[in-house]
Amino acid sequence: MWRDPFSFRGMIPSRLFEDIDKEFEEAEDMLGRVFRTVREINPSDLAGNFPYYYGYQVTVGPDGKPRVREFGNVRPSAKGLVEQSGTRAPLMDTAVDEKENTLKITAEMPGVNKEDIKVKVSDQYVTIHAEKGQKKYHADIPVNVELDDASAKAIYSNGILELKIKLKQAPKSKDKEIRVE
């Protein structure tokens, strides 16, 4: 019996391929909705300030699950049209540094000065807000760890805000050793 030398389906459980197919199907649906929305835009609806931008940022969280965040100064509405928002959600990245026991947040916010930026730390969110003339940025970042707000340090340079906040307790390792039988 001839066997395809490039076929891995016999060596890997079929459930893995089903999961991968499902992920690609969901991504294809999301992109389809975005492209349908873009096709339905009436150019006269976009008259005004340029540039307009909208996008998704996909990262993998510490739990190994993907996180999808929207950013930009326009949003799809329920009707499929794009509405302009005066406040932009900045492109951001968050990460927990286990070696330094800190939460690091990086946000791209060009066109403002460091005096225009306000950062607030609460039990459930880190809020970043900046406003200067037509440039307005706002983001509420949910946190699931306790933060030491007294240790927060923020640096703004060349349109990039870097925020470091110490964690009150080191994140507990989720590693568990499994006995092999």
C-alpha cells in the first residue's frame, strides 16, 4: 500500500487538525466582516480629518490563549458602516515580566506631550488618557493581578509610552508535574 511521505495526519491526532481548522475558520469570518464593512463605506461619510485607521492586534496571553484587541480612530457600527470616533484607542502591548515581577505596558500615542498624559491604576484597570488639540487617546486595560501603584513608573519618548508597575505578589507558577504511568 502506497503512503504519501508528506502526510502527517496518520501520526498526529485528528482533533489537532479540527482545532486548527476551527481557528482558521473563525479568523476567516472575522476578516470577511471587516472587508464587508470596508466595502460598504460611503466616502462622503469619511469627510473630515485624515488619516483614519482601524485594526486588530492579536497576542498570546500568559495563559496561552490568544487575545484580540481593536485599535484605531474608527469603529464598525451595527449597520456595517464606519463611524468616526474622536478618541483613539492606542496600539498597545501588555506583558508580565516574571523575572522583574512587573507588568509592562507599551502604548503608541504620537502627537501629545508627556504633560498631556494621565495614567490611573485601580484594582481592575490601568487607564491611560491623553489629549492635546485634535489628538485624543484613551484605553482601559483590564488587569487580573494585584498592582503596587506606588511603584508605577512611566516614560514617554518619541510617541511611545512605557509603563512599568510592580506586582504585589509574584505570579504563581501554573506548572504541575504529571506522573507518567
